[in-house]
Amino acid sequence: MSACLSIFVGGILLILMFRVIEYTLKSLFKFAGFKTRRMPRLNLWKRHFQVWVVRMISAQTVVGRILVILVFLFSIGSLIIYFINCQSVKQFCLSFEDQTVFVDLFFNLFFLFYFGLRFFAASDKLTFWVELNSIVDFFTITPVCISFYLGRNWLGLRFLRALRLMELPKILQFLQITTTATAVKLSKLLAVSVSTCLTAAGFLHWIENSGDPWAYTKNSQSLTYFDCLYMIMVTMSTVGYGDVVVKTSLGRSFIIIFIIAGLMLFANLVPEMVDIVGSTKLHKGSYVAVKGRKYIVVCGYITLHSVTTFLRDFLAPGSGQVATEIVFLGENDPGLELETIFRCYAAYSTFFQGSVMKTEDLQRVQMGKAEACLVLADTCSANPYIEDTTNIMRVLSIKNHFPNTKVIIQIIQSSNKVYLPKIPNWDWRRGDSIICFAELKLALIAQSCVVPGLTTLLTSLFIREDSKKLITLNKHLHEIEGQDYKVMTQLLSNDFIDMSFKDVAKLCFLKLDLMLLAIEFRSGMQGNSILINPPSIIKLHFDTMGFFIAKSAVQLRRARYYCRQCHSDILNPELIVKCRCKMKVPRKSSISLSDKLKAAQDSSSLVVSRSLGYFPFLNFPFQTDSEDRPSEILDDEHEKTTLDSSGMFHWCKAVPFDKALLKRRKGQSNDMRDHIVVCVFGDATSALIGLRNFVMPLRASNFTLSELKDIVFLGSLDYLHREWEFIQNFPKLFLLRGSALSCADLKAANIQFCSMCAILSAHARGPGDQILVDTKSILATLNIRSLHFKANSSLVARMEISQGTIDSPSVPILSKRTPIITELKIASNAQFFEQSNTNESVYGMHQISRGTVFSDSFLDAVMCTTYHNHHVLALLQSLVTGGTSPELEEYLAEEASLSGSTSNVVHFGSRNRCKLALLALTDSPSVADGRLLFFGDIYNLALELLGILCFGLYRQKDETSLIENRKICDCSATYQF
């Protein structure tokens, strides 16, 4: 023991002495001005030798790996020899004739050689001398070497070889046995725990068998090593049976220290190891597919909020899909709250930890047998580009390994959609779908600026949402009725062949109690196209798919089973079932499909734009008769309206950024009236929202030039300048510096005279609380509403005097309230807009049902709808985007902006397509020829006389509260195409 301490302390003193001498010589030489030529050569030789030794013992080389492995194996061998020698405890010093001594001597000579290599390779000798592995060598190699001189083999501190177990994680890593972070962490925790217990047991074994050195009477006791190990484990667990106890003072002092250090060490290590082993066993398994049971895989952004939202939408009442199991594949270990959610839905969901980027994880979840893979995105991500590209890489990995698996992906920015069709094996016909939040969200908000309340109607029709959430608690008043109706698809009966859309729609409504919205038209040149309320020249062909508004799939079967011969006399639609007629041969159309296309193209005088590389007659201009063309479009064409090369959007030459800026005159406002104000939050570093997706539906060519409303973007010029590049070719766009949080800036935008104000949320995550994501949007909305109340403060005072009633005819009617539609990231944040004390709203559903709030949470449910029927997503995109197509998106991704048309040919085909509108009806109650008009009467009259397809009613509430947000009006309106 003294020899070991002497070598250790002496080495430290020699190193320090050498450093003092070297520093002194350098100082003397520098002071005397001597220049030696041998010193640089010596340093160069020393440096080359040191580099060679470092490479030799480095684990990056083959020799270094062999040396590390041999050192570890020999250390374990030396430790085993120590365990064998400990069986003889009568004498702590063994005889030199023991055969194991020579094997141990060979091991220690190798350790001495490796110690010398490490010493030469060390750049800092003093640090190397006091590190753990060096101390182990001092107290294990020295006794073996001295044993030859004394002729006695002392066990002593040979138990310190157990500390070499801490090198095990490093060896497992470069042998690529442990490749994951979890495995590496677990190996480190196990190495520390085992080496600490073995070393402590060895120290206690040495002390108890040797006794206290200062004791006059021998107080040692004969304990085996395993007795000491048993006592260490009992002490560490704080059990303390008392069957084995320490007697020496050193042993008791060590136990006191070990209890304190052991509790601190193992209280942290053991629970962490248990969690790792438990989670690995629970979430690292493989999914076992049950024959006949469908399942889907959900990956991407797996968090408590996203999983809760998805399960709520997918397992919504009435969805009828409880037989489908959901397999979540998350890259991170779920927390306690998320683990609780999975346990609550254990009958429908299973969680596995892994990544779709890895082949083994894809095989673990049986990706090739899954019905579909759904990739979730973080819509609140501060960097949407990275979020989108990460999900695109996930899709690429899935398609490379399992090309036939249907993939539905959420994308935040529309500019990133162009990468997905370029992925090998991506096939729209298989059901691969892209749900672009920026495209659908901004398009819906834009359409709501022209058609107020549209967001509520479309989300209720296209999304599988629980109707109870959109119905107020007041049993006598419903904000929205007909929540059970959804958009569904069904193949039409072949008895409808050669009939026009208008005739089929009337028959379905009157005879089948179904509302037909659109049909899928098949073309040999372009594939399938969705036609909404097409003209009479379009005739239905064999197995035409129809888009209906219905309550259930059972009702849709009537459209498939309808037989003109068997069901013509049936008045009750529930009696229309599959008839027993023989297989009818489908009637051939008198005009072939190719003849229809040729005649339609010739009559519309369309030109295919080579610059775009796609067909601008995607929406089929079949209304060729002059009486079928709207007069307003004919008048607009005479004014030489400029369209883009596809004829789908209004176009103008690029407007410079400075010319689009509105000049602010002090104390005066601009002359704009009936315009749209768009409040945008963002700065020079914010991610782009994609204002082009907002502008394009409002600049669709089916609007005449006079119908286009001026759009004023209010926000930071640093941000608007970055967006302007993509919208500078659209007419009637203006920019205004300011913020929606400033009343002065709002008045400068003539907010009180606008037709609609849209507040768009920026891509920014709130600090800590998720509710704070929508802070600016909420404050801006309240700020705009406050302008109205300030303008009517005198009226409010008069009403307070009259005890708050407006029943008296002497009280004037309130002025027009500024209509607002606010985008929220979190739907529950709509509760901050509720300013009344009524219990009629739940989490702000009043505002959502009125169409004044649009939340990204509604678009989350589109993924479930798309999984059940991907055709419904295509119809929704056709309704709200204004005519975008995959070809147009690819062109915009390459050119960044639309190009103008170089032809003077009138684009009747592309312009004469359906559009959404909100038309006012007569005063309520509606009377025609002395009778009340119901919805069915309005539907038939509009379709027969005007060719308008009415699919909803917007009922105004006659409310007397100043706090409520609906204007006082007694008229009704209809949504129409």
C-alpha cells in the first residue's frame, strides 16, 4: 500500500519538478538571449512520436480498438482471479506458489505497457497522472510487481479493476453493438452501478479482513467477498437485516459515507434504468397485424395536442370506423399525459417508438400491410419550411420501401407541395393526398370575405365533426341546423346516362331526397375532373361519380339503385332499393365523349399555353351558346380585361412595391369603400404565410373586373415586401404600413367602411403556453371591435338611460358593425371573444358557428375525412381555391408568379365556371303567390329558372344586445354556385 502511494505521490512531484525546471530554463535562455537549434528538432521529434502513439491507441484505428478490447478483457480476467483468490480468507496474503499469480502477472505487464503508451500520448501529463484509470493502474500493477520481491501475493486493492467496467459503453459503441441513444445511456447507467457496487464490496472486504491498523487488539473478522457484496446491497437498499455487520472503525466510517453517496447515486440511476427498460419493452416491440382487421399508421408530429385532436376526429360519433386500429409511430418517448391518452384509447390505438426514416421501424409497424399512413405536421411551428421538408422526407422513406402504401400528408406552406409529386411511386389515383394548411385555410378565409359564414358551412359539410360542439346549450335556439349532413360520394345509376346535371339534380332532390353538388367527369386526355353545376351540354356517362350532401351512406345507395322502370312510381325515397331487374345494358350516348370535347374546344376558341405546360380548359368550357354565357362576363370581355395565360385569374403587369403603398395623410383617411382589409402580423424574420393563396381565390376570372374588391394589406413593410414578389401581378392590391393593434392605423385603412376584415395569424409559437400563439390575433380583433363601440358610445348612453331596451321605436338602429373573420391556431382560444355572460357557448363556439372565427383545428379533421374518401378533398379544393391545379402549382414554384396572356382570344370557357355567392332573399317570411317558400321550393326555383344550385341558408339572428356580433337584420340569404 505504501509503495503504491509512494509511486503516485512521487510521480506527481516529478511532473511538477520537471515543469518548474523547464519553465526556469526557458526563462533563463530568453533572458540571456540564447538561441538553440536543437530544441526545435527535439520538439518536432517529440510531436511526431506523440502523434504516432495517439493513433496507435485511438479507437478509430484497428490497433487501437484491439488494445482497448484487450485491456477490458484482461481487466475482467484479473477481477475474476481476484474473486477466486478471495475464497481463501484465512490469510489475506496468499502464497506466491498460487498458479493464478502468473496469469495475473501477465495481465498486469500488459496493463503496464498500455499505461506507458497512454503516458506518452497524453498532452498534459499531470492530468493523465490523476485520472481514474491511472489511479487504478497504480494500485493494481504495483502490488503484483512487488510480490516477486517479497514472495507474497497481496490481494489488497486489486478490486479496483472493477472500475474498468466503466469502459464497457465506449467499447460497445465502436463495436456498433449499441447504436441508439437509449441503449448507450442504459449501458452507461449499468456500468456505473455495477462497478460502484463491486468496488465498494472490495474495499469493505479489505478493511474487515485486515482490521484497524491502530487497534491494539485485533478487531478484524473473516468475511468473504460475497458477504461484503451482500451487505453493500442491503445497505444501499436501506433494508439493513443485521445478519452481516461491520466491526472495524474504518468499515463503519465507510458505511456512513457509502449510505449518503449511495442514496444520492442510486436514487437517480435505478429509477432511470427502470424507466428505460420499461419503455423499451413497452414501446420497442412490433405490431402484430390481425387478419381481417384494418389499421393505419400515424407518424410525424406526435404530441398530446395532436394525438388528442386526431383521436377525437377519427373516433367521432357516427364515423362508423371503430373497427380500424390506429398505430402511432413517434420518434420521442411519450410523456405521462400522452401515455394516459393511449391507455384510455387502448382498444383503438397503440404506440411504438421509432422513426419512419428507418427500415427496421417500418417493418416493426407492418407499414406494407397498413391501409394508409398519415403524416401529421406541427401547424404552430416557427419554421414551417423545416417542418414540411421533414415530413416530405418521411414520405420519401415510406414510398421507397412500400410503394403501394397510401400516404396522406399535412403540409403547412403551399410552395412545398411541388416536391411530393416528384417522389417515386406517388400516385394520386391510389389515394395519396396532400392537405395544405396555407392553401385551404387562406382560400376559405378569402372566400368568406365575399361569402360571409362560408367557413362554418363548408367545415360542417366536409369535416367529420361532432355536431354537439356546434350547437348551443340553449335547447330552443340552434346556431346551425343540419349538422348531420355531410358531403359524400356515390356512383350514379346508369339510368342517368345522357341526362344533364340539372335534370339529375332535380330528380335526386325530389325523388331520392338527395342533394347533388358535383360530378366527376372522365376525360381521356386529362384524367378525371370535378365539375360543379356543369351546363346542360354535359351529359352523364357510364358510372359517373356524384358528390352528394346526405346524412348517411344508406341514403346514397338510392342514387346507385335508382331504376327508371321500377322506381318511377315510388313516392317514398326509403322504398328505393336494389331492384330485381336483369342486368341492364348501359345505354350509349348519342354523342361520343370525344365529339363533345372537340365541339366544346372548338366553340370556346381556347388556346393551350405552351409557357405553362398544362391545359387551361381544365374546367371544360361546355357552355357554348351565347345565352348560356353570363352577360356580365360578356360585358367584361368587351372592356379587354387582362387575364393570365391560363385564363383562370385576373392579371396585370407587375406593380412596383412603392406604387402599391397607400400614402397616409394626417387627419384624413383614404377614399376606399367596400374593400377588404387584411391584417398581417410578421416582420423581416417571420416565416411567410403565403398571401398568394389568399389573393388567388379573390382574383379568379369567373369574377368580373367590377366585382373585384380592393384588398388592403396592413402590416410591417419588411414582411409585406417579401410577400409582394408573389402577388404583384394581381390587380387592385394595396399596402399600408402599420399594425392592427393601432387604432390610428386601422382608421387609415378605412376599417369602418370595409366589407370584411381578415386577421391572419403568423407562424410563431407562444412562449411556454400554447394559448399565447393567438395573442396578437385576439388583441387585434378586440381592438377592431372597440372602434365600433366608441362610435356608438352616445347611443349606448341613451340605451342605459332607457334601462337597456331597444324595444321602443324611438331608439335608433345600430350602425353597421365591421365584419371580421379571425384565424386562430387553437380553436379553444375563441372563448376570449365571448363578451356576454350567457351560458350558450362552449369554448367560443358562438363565434365559430357564426363564421367570424376560423381555426386550424378544423383543418386537422380534414385528414380523417380524406382517409375515408380522398375525392372529398378534391371537391373542397375545387370549391375554395379559385381554379388552382397541380400543373399551375408546379409552374408557380418555378416562375414565382403568373404570366400574362399573349393571346386576344376570349377565355369564355375558363371564365364561365361556377362561383360561390351569398344572395339575399325577400323579407322574411318569404312569400310567393300567397304561400310560404321552404328550402325545397327555393332549391327548385333557383335551379330551374336561374341555373343556380342552392345548398344552404344563412339565417340572421334578430338580437338586441350590443355585445352580440351579428347585425340586426330580418332578411335571409342563400349559398349558391
